[in-house]
Amino acid sequence: MRRISSTPPELPGYTFIKVLGSGGFSDVFLYEQKLPKRRVAVKVLLTEELSRANRAAFVAEANLMAQLSTHPYIVTIYQADVAGDDRPYFVMEYCSGPSLAERYKREIFPVVDALRTGVRLSSAVATAHAAGILHRDIKPANVLTNDYGWPALTDFGISSAVEDDVLPIHTSTLASALAQDTGTGGTGQSVGMSVPWSPPEMFEDDPAPDVRSDVFSLAATVYTILAGQTPFELRGHSNGTLDLIGRIERGAITPMSRDDIPRSLLAVLHKGMASNRNDRFSSAVDFARALQRVELELGYSPTTIDVPNLHIEAPSRPGQEDDADETRARSVATIQAQPVLPPPVSVPGPSPAASIDETQVRGAPRTIAQPEQAGETIVRRRVTTPVATATETGPPAPEEIREYETTRKVSRTNKILIGVSGGAVLVIAAVIVAGLALGGNPTESLSPSAKASGGDSALVETVPVPTLAGVPVVTGTELIFTVTNPKPKAGDSFRWRVSNRGNDEALHQSADGVVTVPGYAADTTICVEVTVARAGKLSNPLEACYPR
């Protein structure tokens, strides 16, 4: 039975608005700060819980959050003090959106959103680990949503230092968790835990969690938002605390019921939730990179891993080589979280200018952007393995790389002649000449359809037209369309513009297919044109309007 929240304290410079939530040791209220004027969340310790241990835990939480609050995916803390009625409190960022716990219970999470959320949360957890802090209570309810729609990790109430626990964990912790099932009271000094997302080592008599324990909870959280239930919950069966603990210790993960989850993502989640911590990813950064590889496999741009500008060495075990499906963190820096690799086999010719974006997933071949030139077919290489395989096993071997295909430039004069005297015959002739120059059979350069029609060359690539995914969403004064690329390739992106506001509307770019149009008002219609951009080419536009 949920208890009644305490009375909000009178705080100088703040005006109480409403109750936001209640926990085991504290209440959270919404206040309006007078100067600077903004809404804030205020966490207040309960009067009946004012023991020396709880006061120490409360102060420790405020100090830990203050160390980490500059991170974009960790809730920011502004102030900590003691109210006039002797209750400690701290003021923190108000996250207006729902928690992940609220979202997964009422909606189906798209795979791309779950991957993006997983990488961003891993960034937050890796930042805490870099500061020597274990969270120890990562779960959907502790991930809020800020005003920008980003996840925000909160509730460091039972966090600990990596070396020395801020709060000791002992057998009373498990007793307290079991009391939730039996209805008996636990000891007042025990520290809470969230069993459905806890690793098996937390149920030992003397738990010794490490960074891999947080990795387990990260993977369990991503699984939960995808499955709509906790990883070890069996619908139609008993799911009490003892039942869950038994399944967690056996590693009996409930099979995913959705059929749109790629096997590679399931493998990543299972590895993250391995019952033996030595079988898990060795760090939150490694887990994030594994999720990035799945993003690349599905044709999405990898989400940036945002960590402090610190040097992190992965632990090495004697006689063990790098796991084929695990990328180790050699050095991690802000934004540039992945190491820059030596370039793979390159096309002979002048070296292009270096890209300003050096963020790469280890093992992924570097994409070399080539400028668009009129009258020239862009040279690109073809690899027999898909992107996902390449990113997991390293750059393709020489035998996996096919011969580069090129075509000669068609001069301006030839273009005019083609337009005047019937282009099909001259196009075929040009391809035959190019084929002879390369020493091959000219007919092999044509696709079966081209041979039959005597027309288009197989080297001319058609960029797919994007498709609208779902119904547009209105959030305040913004209208959000989501489009997908039916045949994505690495390097693809989207270009879009509002098409019914005049010809001077700017052209925008989207990497993930999310088109956000500002300035939407009710009883108006917004139309957008969206194209797929690939290697300097644009597809035919998709026009979508709301309301139709």
C-alpha cells in the first residue's frame, strides 16, 4: 500500500506546486524557483528516517550527483541544504517527461529508440565509473526524460565508490527485498535494491559489486523497455522475489516475444546479463559499442558515446585475446569515444581531406566521402560482407573486396550527341568501350534487365524513396514526422524541407529519419518533402502532410 507523502517544507526562494513522487526514504516535490525563475524538483528526506546512516546516505547522494551533474544524461543537482523543520533536501533539475518505467508499460519501444537510449545511458554510467562511482540501482524507474526527450539517470541513493562502499551492503539487504514479498518489515538500516534488474552477485551473503554489475542492470533495462516486462518475469507464472532470484542466478532469461528484434541485439543483451560476471562486457563503454554495432547493422548512424575526457584502459587478462564481438576501450574522450583506426585498403589516387568527425566504431572501415562531380560516376568499392559483419570482425580481407568498377567520363559533347541522336545506342556503346578498356567482357557490365532493354547500365544506382513510418506526432508547437529508408546503406542520410510555406524554406538534414517541424499550430496543415541522400545523389521526394 502506497504511503501518504509528507508535507512539503517551506523553502526560502521557492514556491510549492505539487507532489511528484514518494520513495522509501524521501519525497519529491515540484517547486518554482523565484530567481532564476524555473521549475525544479526538490527531494526531501522523511522526518522518521532521520537516522545518522540515512543522513549520511542523503549527503553522499547529493555529493555524488554534484560530481556527475554536468553530464547530458544525468540529472543535474543545483543546491543542497536543511529546511527550517530540520529535514535535509536537495534541489535538482525537473525532468518533465515520463520515466522509462511509465513509457514501457504504455507503449511499444521502437528498436532504434531502445538502441539510442541504451548508448546514452551507457555514457552516463561510464561517466560515473570513470569518477569511481557505482550506481547499483539502474532500472527503468530511475531513468527520467528531460525537456529535450533525452534520458536522464537519477537516484544515486545507494551508489558506492568502486573501492569503498558508501553504504555497506549485507544480508539485511536481501532480507529487505524478501520482505516485499512476505509483507514483513526489514531492518531499518538495510539498503534497498531492485531485484528484477539486479545481477546474481547482489544476492550473495557479502555482495561485492563492480562495474560489470551495473552493465548487467543496463542490459536488463534495455531488455525491459523492448519486451514490455522484466527479463526474468514469466507471464502466467509466479513472479515473486524468490522466483526471480532463482531465475537470475540460473541465467534463465525469458525469450523475447517480439519478432522485430535482430538476433545480434538479443546476443548483446544476453551477454550483458550473463550470470557469470566474467562473461559480461567488461565496461559500460564496451556495452555501448556493442549497441553501436547493431545500429550500423540496421543502417542507422551510431549514437555518440559521451564520456569525460579521461583515459580509460580496459582490463587485460593473461593469455586472452580480444573477443570477436567485443570492442575494448583503449582510450575514451568526450564525443570521440572510439579509437581512430589505421585506414583500410584504399582506392589509389590523391588522399581526400580528413573528416572533422573522427568518431568510429572499432573494426568499421572508414568511409571516404568523394565530391560530387558533374558527368562522372562516383567510384566506390563493393564488399561481399554486410556492414554488421565488417564492424564485428574488422576490415574486410583482400579476398572479400571485389575489383573496383569505373566508367569513363562522358564528355559534354557526347551528352549533346546522346540527346540529339537517341541516347540508348550511344550509352551502350560508351559502356562497351569502357569495358574493353578495362580488359573485360563488355556484356558482363550490364545487368540482365539492361541487356534485355539495351538501356540503363548496372553501374547507375537508384536511390530509394523514403517511406513514412507511422502517424506524425504533435508535441506542443512541434510536429514530428518519422521516415525510414527501405534499402539503407552506410553513409545514407535524409534531406527535408517544408514544402507548403514557400520556396525559400531551408533544406535540413536528418541522420535518423526524425523530421521535427517547429511552429506548428492547430487547424493548420504542414507538408514536408523528404529525400534520401546517398553519395551526392538524392532520391525522388516523399511528400507527407499533417493533417491529411
